[in-house]
Amino acid sequence: MSRHETYMKLMEEAEQSGKRAWGNVDMVNSPPHYNQSGIECIAAIQAMLGPNFKYYLQGNIMKYLWRFDYKLKPLEDLDKADWYLEKLREEVMANDES
């Protein structure tokens, strides 16, 4: 079985059981599909966008709040919105010049 097939099987099992994480994997804070070759997707996006990164974070907060009530795992989407909000707080604090 390929790595992708194994991953998809685990994801399906987690969804059927209602879990927000499977095994020791946290699907909100560190989903395995967001880290390839040792590079976190969020870090690559931050490097690419520079000072505009905060708008990306804001958009993701809005996305997860918008659709949480229409998915099978509403709490997971609310947790993801919270995760992006915390990242936005960190970004604002890091760039606060006052």
C-alpha cells in the first residue's frame, strides 16, 4: 500500500469514528499533509507573502468560521479558526512598532 493510500485509510477511519486526531497525530495543530520534505506549508506561505501574511491568516479564520456549521466536524473547524487567530495575534505582536 502506498503512503498516500495508508494516509487516506487512516483519515477515513478517523472520520468514521468521529475523532479529530488519529494515533498521536493532531489534525488541527500539525496535520501530516501540511508538512512535506520537512517544510511546514504555513512557513512557506509566510515566507512567500511577507508582510501580507496577516491577510492570509485573516482569510482562513473567516473560511473556518463561515463553514464550521456545514461540516461533519464543526469543533475541528472552530479549533482551526482559533489556531489561525493565534497565529494572527503572534504576527501582529511581532510586527507591532508601538
